[in-house]
Amino acid sequence: MYDRHQGYQGYYDHHGQGYDHEEVRQEEGEVEYVVNYDPFVFETAQSVIGSKLVFQTTQGSVRGKLIDAKPDHVVVEQEGGTFFIRIQEIVWILVQNQD
């Protein structure tokens, strides 16, 4: 509730804007989940499950065996552990030759 002497009282959104409690109740049951889905990367990853790959991400590279691909992430197994890489973070993928 807005009081012209004290400003908004009690409730603030993530931008620091005040709002009434009634607005919160109206929005409580509504959840929107938004994902940037890249069908080309996902389908390509699915086609090479089981292969040894190099993934270049925005944070560096990961080498290992691709063990699973989901619409939002891939699972890469490496000697040091298992990596779950968000598809949004992948820059490029290199399939290593199986010698």
C-alpha cells in the first residue's frame, strides 16, 4: 500500500517497486517457466550419445563421453566425475575420432 509520506509499505518486487498484497494473491498460482530450447544442438547431441566429445562452453572446455542429452542439458562422463552442461552454455562440440 502506498502512503505519500512513507512510500510503499511492506511488499517489493525484484526491481524494488512496491505493490499491494492483493496483487501477490492473484499471481500466486501462476508460474511461467521459460527455457531457450535449441532443437539443433539437442538433436545433434542425442545422435552422438556414447561418443567421446569435446564441449567448448562459455567457461572453458570439457572432454569426455556423452552419456545423456536432455532439451536443456547434456551429461558428460569424465575420469574426474560427471558434468551436467547447460545447452545454453555450449559454444561448439567436437566429436573425437575413435582410434
